[in-house]
Amino acid sequence: MNDPDVVFLDEMTTGLDPASRRVAWGLIREVADRGTTVVLVTHFMDEAERLCVRVGVMNEGRIVALDTPDGLIREHAPDVRVTFRSDTTDLGWMEQLPCVTRVQREGPRIVVEGVDPVLALVAAGLVERGKTPVGLRAEQRSLEDVFLRLTGREAEE
């Protein structure tokens, strides 16, 4: 291959098994690292999130959003879901945190929804109260969630 300024890749990894897909991702990164602009057309949002510096989301032939993957997530799907197990009955303080939108108990499991920095503030508050959150984890939205919201094709949860 020469040393082109721009390379267009249209659905390059469609139909590849996971190992071959990762090899292709490595090749794409190598080309980009050499200074070539890579225009990657893909329906795989995880692929775009990992490989792309900027992402354009298209809907019905129009670009409806253009930003970095993190910028798109921050703007269009900023919510975070924090889950953990605890026997604590005092949940009211969590609802008062400015970043929290919802607190729910599901048996021993507590689900807190909000925006960044909800994980840090909930964890710190629990530790301050002498409670150790078991199985603490945060689920952040992805570029796929952004795509679904922007195109109006978001599935019911």
C-alpha cells in the first residue's frame, strides 16, 4: 500500500470472528498511527467507540451528531447506574446527592441512578457511614445507547 492521506473502510469487520476482528482493529490503528485519516463506516458501536477519534451519527442520511465518543456519551447518555449489596436501611441521604436521580432497593441490592460523579459520592458516603458496599459496580452508557437515543430507536428497558 502507498502512503495515502485518507483511507475509506466500509463495514470492514462485518462477518469476522472476534479474533479476526481484533486483528483488523490492530491494522486500522497502525494505519491511523502513521498519520493517515481513516474513515470507518460501521454499524458496530463498540468498534467506533474503541477506534474512532471522532464519530458522526447518521440518521436517515443526515449526520445528527458529531463529536468524540466520550463527548457524545457525555452529552446524549450521561446517566450512570451504580449497584451494590448492603443491609443499610438509610437511603435518604443518597437521594439528596445532587448527581442522583433515583434510588431503589431490590431485596439486598441497591440501585442508584444518576450522572457523574455518582459512583464516587455514593461510595464515599457509604464509607463515611461505616458501610462497605459489596459488589459495587457502575454501568455507564455506551455509544450504542447514544445511537439509539439519537435515532429514536431506543428499545424499552
